[in-house]
Amino acid sequence: MNSLNVKLDSLITSQTRVKLLLKFFLNPESRSYLRELADEFGESTNSVRVELNRLSEAGLLTSFDEGRTKVYRANTSHPLFPEIHSMVRKFTGIDQLIPQVLSKLGDIHSAYIVGDYARGMDSGIIDLVLVGEADKAYLQNLIDKVEPMLHRKVRYLTLSEDELERYKPALKLEEAIELWSGKGE
């Protein structure tokens, strides 16, 4: 485990709170409700409710009713949102992944994280989608170097712009975290 992980875990002693911060601040578009979170985390609804209430009282989460269900999401208007979002990205290693994988890689138009991480779940696997032409040998070499630092497996998929359009629904890009876009450059 890298030193940042140890610092975050010792700073935030509730593992449920850490999971909630990862869930909502890794991808601020994530939204979820109590029972869904309890099932996802494998924890009691009581322990998840306590932490949801604490984060809501602190103003870090907002909630709204959808029928009879209370739905939670990150409060992107909170003054600490940018710092917590950055801290969560550092905790998962995404901040290290971007410059190491994308610099000098080839003609990359955009890059996304999809799958569990995009939904705010730390599954130990980061799914990366690169759009454009990449030097795959160089990319694999970089991933081999970065995985031990991240303590996570990195899987990648390179697509052309046309392939991206064709696979958008399957990739669930509406849930993806856009890491980089070369549009307008």
C-alpha cells in the first residue's frame, strides 16, 4: 500500500466513510440510495445510514427523494468539493495514471475511465478506454510500471472515433470519467 493510502485510511478511520467518499467523489455524477450502498459495500444499512447522515450534515452530500427512496450524491457546490475530489483521485492513483499513460503515447484524442471506478467503486481494477492511435507496446510497458505503484490492475481498450460511437452504449460513457480530451487542441 502506498503512503497516501495509509494516510487517508488513518485520517478517516471509518471504512464505510472512505467507501462513501470514493463512491460519490471519484465520479461526482454518481447517485445512490441506502439499501443499494449497503448491498454494494456488504455492510448493514445502519452503519451506512450513520455515515450518510454525517456526510449530509457536513454538507458534503445532498439528497433528494425519488418516490419513496432517498437518493444521495456529492455536493459539488461545497467549498471543499475540489479538494476532496482531488484527494480521492490521488487515493485511487488516477492522478498518477493520467500523465504516465497519456504522455508520448501516440495520437490519443480522449481517454476515459469506465466500469467500477467510474461508478465510484474501488474494485482494484481500473478500466481505461483510449480513443485514437496508441503505441500498444509502449502503453503496456507504462501500465506494467504503474500497476505496482497504484496497487491496482489496469485494463485498457483502444478504439477509433467510429468504434467509440458504436460501443458508447456498452461502455456506458454517460457514467465514465473523462480523463483527457484533446478536442480543441
